[in-house]
Amino acid sequence: MLKSNRQIKLNEEDTDFQRLLWMDFESKEVRDFKLLRITFGTASAPFLAVRTLQQVATDEGQKYPLAADKVSTSFSMDDLMCGCETIKEGIEIYKQMKGLLQEGWFELQK
């Protein structure tokens, strides 16, 4: 699992499409805010999370080929689901995945 989708910043021109209305119940004042990051629970969040991971794999995958392949085939939203044949291979997948994800400022958890 990754920590966290909230780290993925949106392009400035896309922030108008993610707004939040907030009403102060005492003053009845309504304010709107632009959300600058992917917001969990929105319809686009799963796609944007996976697409961002794929871009990190494309940009940095030459340094982490085993992990880059797993990003393309084994992520669902923010969960990595894969296996391996040996303990040595599992350790190598972990090391490469951790390195690749750090390139995108993500942290592998669980």
C-alpha cells in the first residue's frame, strides 16, 4: 500500500474541477476552496493514482526494471499484489519497489 494519494498534486489548470464548498453554520458564510491534490473517494482518484505510479515507472524504471514491470501489471489503486518464486527474488522486488516509489516521493507500507 502506498502512503498516500494526498501526495499527488494536480496540475494548476485542473484544480477548478475539484472544488469544495464550506459553510460556517454560525455566520452562514459559504466559501469555496480548490483542492490541489487527488482526493480519496472521488471517481477519478483510482485512475489518477495508478496513472501517476505508471508515470514514475516510465520516468525512473530503467534504474528499477523489476519494480517498473510490477507497477505496470500488479497495482490496483494503491495496493501492490504480486508474488515471487524465491525469497531472494522477493527481497529484490521489495528493494527495487521501495527505490522506484521514493523517486516519486511515495512510501511503500504494509
